[in-house]
Amino acid sequence: MMNILLVKTSSLGDVIHNLPVLSDIKRHLGATCVDWVVEQPFAGIPALHAGVGAVVPIALRRWRKTLLHRGTWQEASRVFHRLRRTPYDVVLDTQGLVKSALISRCARGAHCGFNRASARESAAALCYDHAYPVEKNLHAIERNRRLAAQVFGYPIDGPADYGIAPPVLELPWRPSGSYAVLLHATSRQDKLWGEDHWKTLGGYFQKKGMAAVLPWGNGEEEARGRRLAAAIPGALTPPALGIAELARLLADAAIVVGVDTGLTHLAAALHTPVVAIYCASDPGLTGVYAAHAVSNLGGAGAPPAATQVIHAVDAALCA
């Protein structure tokens, strides 16, 4: 049985875009053990996939803030010792950054990744024993899949399969009827969609008899969610949610409308209809990607109007 280590550490959307690689490997190679190195806050994503072996959390983002603390070095030492302890047949870095390539070198095995012309940071290729060319003008998911297909020698046959399922959880605060999830929060201010647009969209859902749920991840996002919920009849702001609870919420929604954030991609991976809103980036190579009802609207400096989003929501609900 082959032992494989996947290195895709962050961000949330990138980790989700790597799930089809795990599905392809399990489908084509059969009895394999596939472990995954991932940043600690996103460890719940690969854990949703039945094909993953061990999830190895790493905390580079947190460690950088506390480099002078003894506990930081002790924790990092334990993680890297764990990587050295397990022999792998293949260590596959699909991130293509110097940091991810260096992490991959900490594990024992044949180190594989993108070649200099294909990696996001060309110097990363210097860390690999075997480097492969993959076109840069493909969606991130297909780049990941094509890299893995070359490494393991199998064909790309069929659409991307994220292979995840939400856990069985009770969310007692959740609306009893049909609901829409509005993912209004994202990591950058220029990616936000105007609050007036969200209020207009929320009014549309209220008229359709659907509750709007507005998740959040920090205090600022919670305050925005509560402002919007106060202006949208029947809307609610849930308590703080972890990855497992968010997956359950998104999977059971009638539709998800979200800005450029990893949770929008998670909704698509869970087979929920999605309308994605882009205000400061173009969705061509990293937009929401699935075989079912998904729409990517807007682009860098060209956010969609509320009427455009409502039209796309109508189409998705009728599909």
C-alpha cells in the first residue's frame, strides 16, 4: 500500500480546491494511505473527506507571531518530528510556494511538485526531486489534478469530485424552514459587497418566504451581520461556528450567496447552489467551480448589481 503526503496548507479556498486531488488518488490508486499537512484553522476541511488518513496541522501563521517563545519552538519541533517519523512513498506539494516546498522537504519520501515555469513561486521547484509542467491558465482545481495525475500516472477522467460530506450535527438555532446563507464576510475590505446590496437581496428572500442566515468569523463581521439581520425581516446571525457546523449549515441551505471567501467554495463542494460575488478579483482561475448550479458574478473593480445577483439566484433556485 502506498503512503502519500499531500502538502496544501492554506488558504481556506486553496485547501478546498485540493480536495479533488484526494478523490482522484483514492479512485485511481485504490488502497492508499493519504495524509495531509494543513494550517491549523483549516484542518477541519480535509477531515470532511472519508479518504484522508491523518490530518497533520501546522501553525506557521501563528508561529511567526511568537518566534521568541520557547513553546513555539517546542510545538514546531513536535510537528516536524511527526513528519520525519513516517516514511512516505510520495510527498506532493500542490501549493507551489517556497514555504510549502520547504515543509514538504521535512517529510521523508520522493518530493514532487510544479516545475519552475508552473509553480506560483519558481524557487519552490528547487526543493522537489521531481517537478512537472502544468499550464498556468487553468482553474486552480484542474492545475492540482493535472499535477497529481502526472505524478501518479493516471488519467483525468470526469469532473472534479470534492468527496466531502457534512457531519451529522444538530443546529438548534437554525431556521425550521427553507433558508439562504449570505456569506457577507471576507478577508479584505475591497472584496466586500455593499451593505445596501445585501439588504436588497435579503428583502428578496423574505418575499420568497426564505430566512437569511448571516455567519461571521470575528467581531467586525459579527457586527456587520447583526446590522444586516436587523434590516432584513426574518434574518438571523448565528453563534460562532466551527468548520463542521458551517459545513452542516451550508449543505442544508437552499442556496448560498457569498463574496470571494473560502466558505463560498465550501458550499459549492457540498453540492449546494451558489452565487459568488467578486468585487476586487477576477474569478477566472479561482472562482467557484462545480458541476451543479454555480454562478460567478463581477470581477476586479466591477462588483455586480443587486439585480444581477437576484436574477442569478432565481435561475439557480429554478434549476
